[in-house]
Amino acid sequence: MKAFHEYKNPSLAVDLVVFGYHNNTLSVLLLNRKDEPYKDQWTLPGGFLQMEETLRDTCERILYTKLGMNKVFLEQLYTFDEPERDPRGRVIAVGHYALINPSKFQIVAGTMANDVKWFNVKHLPALGFDHKHIFQVALQRLRSKILYYPVGFELLDELFTITELHELYECILETKLDRRNFRRKILDAAYIINTGTKREGLKNRHPELYRFNKQLKKNSFHINTPEDE
Amino acid sequence: MKAFHEYKNPSLAVDLVVFGYHNNTLSVLLLNRKDEPYKDQWTLPGGFLQMEETLRDTCERILYTKLGMNKVFLEQLYTFDEPERDPRGRVIAVGHYALINPSKFQIVAGTMANDVKWFNVKHLPALGFDHKHIFQVALQRLRSKILYYPVGFELLDELFTITELHELYECILETKLDRRNFRRKILDAAYIINTGTKREGLKNRHPELYRFNKQLKKNSFHINTPEDE
DNA sequence: TATATTAGCGTCACTTTAACGCTAAGTAAC
DNA sequence: GTTACTTAGCGTTAAAGTGACGCTAATATA
């Protein structure tokens, strides 16, 4: 057996799929790379783990220094280890995804990138590395998770209407959900709490404003998509 | 920015939660360590990634060389990165779980371990490292997954009776499931195929033998546990 | 032949679900 | 004001799914 320190180790990085929802569109944040490899191409934000950091620390550092975001929903996704995934050498990436409300942050391209931009998940450019694959795993995870666990409110303002929540679900799942059945399920599950106030200034009837119920017990609801059948 | 090779890297390992089902008991395979750290204590099998390997390769190498197993169901679980999880230094472990049919393999302790043994998941000894935690994540994953995806047959012989499958579910989920309703769900979902043969040599009525239906379309069934309600 | 036990099939009340109708509340046009 | 239009909120119903459980068949053994 080799001594402990004799093992060669691959580099360890995190890659981030940052989802945002705005104007009825689900978007992902992409970085245009300033340096090789994949110079001038779009990729997911990511970075190398430093020895004293946890993976979550690394993600938070990247979110903060490259994108100016903090205190966002963040979850580990999967670890990507294809030997050829990075042309610089062996790099293993622990994929994560984050859900953020774009209206809360002013995105700035750090010094590392030419540009940082939101892209509609339906119209992504070509991505460097294996980032297309990581993105697809993340989108799939988000879609499954939202069916049985309340992650949607991470993407909305603190107060929102049922219609707004409904549109978010339809957008993420890319399917139509009956408006009235959706309302019933969400309310029966006590997923959200009526604040008693209404959203003013709209053209038609003023909808009631809700907020997320943090006391929600797990497994209390399940949304079916038409494809379930 | 540092040059690529200047980053220090933690060691990368895999840890394996190997589930087996035998005599109406769900078990996990544990190794008794020959060396420090955690000498003479029980731990999950695991090992370091070698530079030319994928994570799956590493898992398969360990399964084969330490345990004599090959071609088993194997799935990545989660990546565990607590900085203090290994007293030797910074080791990040990618947890995996495997499902095997113990009757297919003769387990042998490799030269690395004092002993290798199956332990009933209900009566585990103390485990070294953070392996108790990894085990719990794996068990939870197995329990959720079996509700909507057919993994059970990995633990059974190729031909099995509905009663055997039913007992497996009750054992993994640690709950009673109505025998007749279970049968109806499994059959309605076309989860299994009747082979037309029967298991002989039993004391009472001879049950029909089934095998897994590999054509099963996803999302075609869902088992409810009493706690769902 | 009777008994005990597991296997397989069926029934029913209750709950959940999908589809969709109807009215209320608001704005804008006249 | 009145009418038209649109979104919001509430309700209804038929069909499907679910849980609880009864009944009979098949087999070994006493």
C-alpha cells in the first residue's frame, strides 16, 4: 500500500448551474471565458476548491466574488468525472445548482470573465467543457424536485400571487397545468399562506398575495404532470 | 490567477454502501480495518481514485479486488467533503451504493482487511470515519428510489415470486404493505412478467415465478407507504 | 379425509384527480 | 353610468386510484 501522501490526485472543482426566473422565463447564468481553454466561449461559472474550504464554501465564494450573490438556495447535484472533461488535465467537478431571484442582485462580470449573462434555458449557446451535460442534469433535477418539494418560492419575490406561482410551474415544467386544480393542490397542501393583502395596480381583478409557509411538512403535496399518465 | 498545476488538491476516494438481501434481511457489507486510522473498527469499503480511473472504475476495482464482485448495480450517491472527515488529511469521498444478490458471490476478505461481513442494517456496529452518515444517506436513497423505480430485482434471483418481492419491499421500507394491493400495483405496472413456471418444493400452494420486465417504461408505478398519508 | 397455510382473485367504500362551469372583481371603452 | 373584457376565485362531477378486506384454490401434512 502506498503511503497516504503518495497518491496523485485530480484537481477538484465545482461548477454551478445558477437558475433565475424573470419575465416568465427560466434562465441560467453563463460566463464568457477570458482565458483558455474555451476562451471566448460560454461556460457555467465554476472554480477550484481550496484546501480549507468545503464544497459549499467554494460555491459561495464563486457566487459572491464572480457574481455578487449571497445567501442563495444551493444544492449539490452530482460529481462529474469523465477523464477528458477538461483539456488542462484531470479535473473532477462537483456540480451544484442554485436558485436565485434575479431582481435581488446586480450581476457584474468579475475580472475573470468577458461577460456574464442570463440565457433562457430554451435557447442556450454552445457550452464549453461538459457543461451542457451538467446543465441538463440540473434542469432535470429542478423539474423533478419542484413536483414534490417547494423550491419554487426561491425564484419568486417574498410575496407572490397564485397566478405567478402557477406560471412559474408551467415555465419550469414546460407544460400546461389546469389553473384551478393547481390552486386547489397548492392550497390544500398549505404550501403557501394568504397575507390578506392584494397586488394592486393590475388591469383586472386584484389577486391575493401569498408567502411561502416555512412550517410546511414534507411529503404534503405532489404535482402531477400530464406526462405522468 | 494561479497556474493550473499550482492548486493543492485534496485526496479523492470513493466509499461504497453495498446492500445485499438474504433470509428476509437487508444487509450492508462492512470491512474490519487492519490499519490505522480506525484500526480494528468496522467501516464501509472504499479506496482512492487512481489518475486514469473514473469514479465508477474505482468502485468496480474495489468491488472486485476487495470483495470479488463484478457487474453489480452501482449508483453515485453524494459527495462528502467535511474537512475533518478523515484524520489523515483532506479526503473527499464520493459515496456510491451497490445492490447485489449475496447468493451470487463468495465474499472474501482481501489482504487489506481483517474481516468482511454482512450486517443487518437494523443492527450496525459503530462505524469509522463519517461512514454512519454515508450509510444513512444510502439507505434513505434506496428507500425513496424503490417507491418509484424498480431496483428491487437487483437484490433477488432472476426468477422470484410475488411474495418474495413483497417481502423485500416490506423489509427495505420497514413497513407492512397489503399483500393483495401490492400484487395489484406491481402487476398493473407491468413491472414483472409471469414466466408460466412455479416454484416447487414448498409446503403450501406453489407460487408462480416472475422475472423483471426490462421493457418497463419509467414513471409507470408508485408504491405508497403508510407514512405518505 | 380433514386441517393448516400460502397464493391468487375479487369487491367496495372512500379519496384523489382531471376537466371544466360559473361568478366576482377589476379596468377600459363608450 | 353601462357594457365589454379579462383575470381571480370557488364549485361540480365523472372517472380513476387506493386501502381494507373477503373468498376460494392449491398444496403439504397430520
